[in-house]
Amino acid sequence: MNLGKSLIVLVLLFSVLGVFTFAESLTVVSADSSGPGGQTWIKYNQSNVLMSHLTATITVKIRNKGKQLQYFKISQVYYGGVVGFADNKSINFTVTHHDGARKMIDPVNPELGGDWGWPIQPGQTETIKFTVFADGQAFWIANAGAVDNKYWPLIPDMGLYTSWFMPNEIETLNPDLDLQSWSGTFSFKATNIADYFVHGIIRGPIIPTDSKLVDSDPDVTFLDNDITLNAKVAAWDIDLAPGATKSYVYTYDWPSHSGSGSGNGNNNLFPVTTAKKATTVPSQTTGVPYGLLAIAVLIVGAGLGYAKFLR
């Protein structure tokens, strides 16, 4: 019986260790994109291809479900992993089209010409269209979670990264404003600043989540589903001569399914990597946690031994 009790204690000990090992493996997967089924982005100094002349024309259908007047206002600064000359961390827009908008009393960025907004009466639904333009800014989007190059001599080249936002995040900022629909057309120019031909993948610099791509010119090479949850990222395979510039236009509609908006602002608050294919060589942070499997085998074997010989 003493041997049986000792065996039970060992089984419990191994079970506790298994739980901690499993928790640690989950931590590794969530903190490192090189976990099972993920992609590892390798850090690079800068891109040979810079983006510029980014324009966004957005149409929203929005309802005021509250009991008092509300204003819908345009934000003119975009943060989203932006990298560019002089460590520029944001894209600054000027508003070039704003039918029916009014100047607001509390501008966030007065240096960009002040803020524009639209009044929406209680119970009313308004369709609002506006255009913003980032003139002359040269930038590219980098993955802030990229790792140092430790995979010599073979490493993946993922191309240019992307950034994303939730069209319905306004419902989090003001629950009285219910976004019914959203449509955005983005255009930008890609320029090869190197003195040689370059090839690779570029992605749309700004992508809405939970949305569907309805048009692109040129046609996308593929839709990248591995960047973040609920986002189908427009991606093009490029071939640019030295100094060459090419223009891109793409349009997304929200929501991706038919019908009205979600009615809440709680979707996609925590973007995560959902890659289906591993693109790196195995390392100590990739692959199956074999330690956990070994502990599971020991637990099962100990249980069978106790049931057969000591009970």
C-alpha cells in the first residue's frame, strides 16, 4: 500500500508539471509568431520600395441611437506600425473632401487644418463620405514583432508588412453611434528607390478587419489571411525597375457578411497571428512540446500500473 500511495503522489506531481509545461507552451505561442503554425518575420534595415501619396475615400452609414445630438468626427493621424524617414511613426492626413462637415470646437491636430465633423440627430441615420490624403510622405510598414536574423543561411522574405484597424471601433468610443456599413477605397504609389531591379511582395498599407476586398487595380496576387485575425490582406507580387513607380487602388466593404453592422465595438480587440503554415526551420520555440507528451505517457503508464498490480 505504501508503494501504491507513493505512485499516486508521483502521478499528481507529474500532472502538476504537465499543467505548467502546457501553460509555458501557450505563452511561447502567444508571444512569439514563430510558434506552431506561425510565421517568423526577419528584421531588415529598410525597404527598397517606399509608399507615398496615400489616399482614402471612405463612406459610412451611421446611426445615432442615443437621445441627444452626437457628432461624428474624422481623425487625421494614423498610427499602425508605420516606419519611414526620420523615424516617422504616423501618417498625417489632410481632409480634401468633406461634404456637409463642420469645423469642430476641439481640434485634435490643429496643425493639420482643424477637425471636421458631422452632426447626427437622435434616432437619425446619416450617410457620410469624405476623402483624406497623405501628400508626399514616404513610408513603409514594418512588423514590430520581427526577430533578428538567426536562421543562416536560409531565411524567408515576407515582403512589406501591413497595418489594420476596426471600422466599428467608433462604437467603442461612443456606444450611441451605431455603424451600419463602411466602405473604403485606398490608393497609394510604390517607388523603387534602389538602383537595381527589385522583386517581392507588398501588402496594402491599411486594411480594415472583418471586411471583404471588393475591387483592386491591379488584381491582387493573393489575399493574406495570416497577418491578423479576421483580415484578408491585399497582397501583390511586384517587379520594379530602378526608380520606377507603380500605382495601386483597392476597396474594402464592412462588414464582410451581408446585413447590418455588429452593433457593438468589441470585435477584434486583440489581433493575433493565425498562420496555417510554418515558414521557419525548427527551433526550441517551434514544433510540438515533446516534454508535455512524455509527461502524458508517464501519467497514463503509472495509472495503468497502479490499476493492474497495486489496487
